[in-house]
Amino acid sequence: MDELFMEEALAEARLAGQAGDVPVGAVIVQNGQIVARAHNEKEAGRNAVSHAELLCVEEACRILQRWRLSDCTLYVTMEPCPMCAGALWNARIGRIVFGIKDPVAGACGSVWSFADSPMHWKPETTSGIKAKECKELLSLFFEKRRQENDRRKEDRP
Amino acid sequence: MDELFMEEALAEARLAGQAGDVPVGAVIVQNGQIVARAHNEKEAGRNAVSHAELLCVEEACRILQRWRLSDCTLYVTMEPCPMCAGALWNARIGRIVFGIKDPVAGACGSVWSFADSPMHWKPETTSGIKAKECKELLSLFFEKRRQENDRRKEDRP
């Protein structure tokens, strides 16, 4: 089941990449059903808070009409940043499943770990689900961006 | 000037309290002008991400049509939580001014400190501005809530 829902998060991530944003996607699942889905829209929406996970938590709360998501699981292609991990904490999410780790800004174990903090919130956390696909999507995006930047440099008079 | 803008954040905090939310308010200032203002709407909006600072960053980005707020200052009555400090970091906010510290979930020095992290973001941070007023507002709110809870218990058959 984890692979199935991560595939849906990957579909969201592809939408972000097509719009020129770093390809990260997320879905929130309750009782085996997707209740919210979102992708990174930071550049497209010109908004610092428009990360996939935060938008997904916002949407799930709107749909379920409550701020507490302890019966829900978040699937996201990359480890959440401090803002997003903080949003998951504020929502008391029950479980977090992510694809690849983020050694630069990961807040679910890589750089910070809120779940190990003195807060009464210990979500089950699983990483590495469809990690190859999640990583490939990001690598292709950054490779394409590098090539575009190089072309722009060559075009300069 | 800091006292003046914190007074505006306090006005927002009072609106939150009147609506039944923990009274925290925030404003974002650019070139001596308030560009965004918001208050905690977690309970009223039934949304885990609707903290004053996050809503304020979201609004400032929408108004300025960019995710980078490095020329802006955030004023907030209480020290930001991890989600909100993370949002300020994602927006590369230039300066943070808060009223009182939060020993339970403060992420600007009290429990966590993103600004001391290996990230290239070192906002100027000032605390203690109008701290007495910020604290009084919170104390009154929680005292009122305790009294209401006690009354409810007494009313039980």
C-alpha cells in the first residue's frame, strides 16, 4: 500500500516539475483513501509557504474540518523541511512516509528531528519508499535546469 | 518603532482571543509600512497551519508577489513555533521581533534555533518588545478558559 500512495505523491511531484518548481509531491491518506493531494508551488505561486506537505495539511484540515490529523498518514517524495515537519507536528499527524532523505534541510531525522523532541508527538516514520523514482525525478529536474542555465550563459553577447 | 508595530501585532492577537483562539498576532513590515497582518485562527478555522506568523508570511508573499522577504521584518507577540520559524526561514525574512519567549515550542532560541543551523540565513532577532502586554493577554485568556472549564464541570449532573 505504501508504494501505491507514494506513486500518487510522485504524480503530484511531476506536476510541480512541469510548472518549473522543484518536483516534490504529497498526499494525505485516511482509512485507505486519499483525502488531500498537493505539490510544491513555491515558484509558480511565488509563495514561501507553498510546499507540497504544508499545502496538503492545509487541504486535509479543510476537507475533514478539524486541525487534528492523528488518524492520517502523509506520503511525500522528499523528507519534510522544518516548516513542513512543524506543520505535521501541529496537526499531530499519525504517520509520515517519505521517499528520499534531505541532507540539507530534512527535519525528520537528517538535520533536525522534531519527533525526538520533548513534545508529546511520536509519529511512526518510514523512509526509502520508491526512493529511486523520487531521486531520479529530482536529478532530472536539476540536470535540465543546469543545461538551461548553461545555454543562457552561451546566448549572452 | 518596534513598540509601535508590536502594538499592531497585539491588536491582531486580541482578535484571535475574541474568537476563542490562543491570542497570538503578527504583522510584517517593509520600509516602515505594514504589508500583511494576521492572527492565530487554528480553532476558528479548524486548521493546523493557521498560526499568525504563517498566515502573515503567506499574505505578504501574495501582496509582494514574491517568496523572498529579506527586506521585511516580522513582529509577533510570541516566539514562533518550528512550523512558523521554518516559514520565516523559507521566506528568508530579514528580521524577527517577538514579545515573549515560548519555553515549550519556541524555535527562535528557546527550544530550537534554526538561525544557528548550517543554513545560510541569519536574521536579526529581537525579543522582549512589549513582553508584559503580550504575556498579560495570554495569561488572561488561559485564566478565562480555566474558569469556563471549572464552571462546565460544576454544571455536570
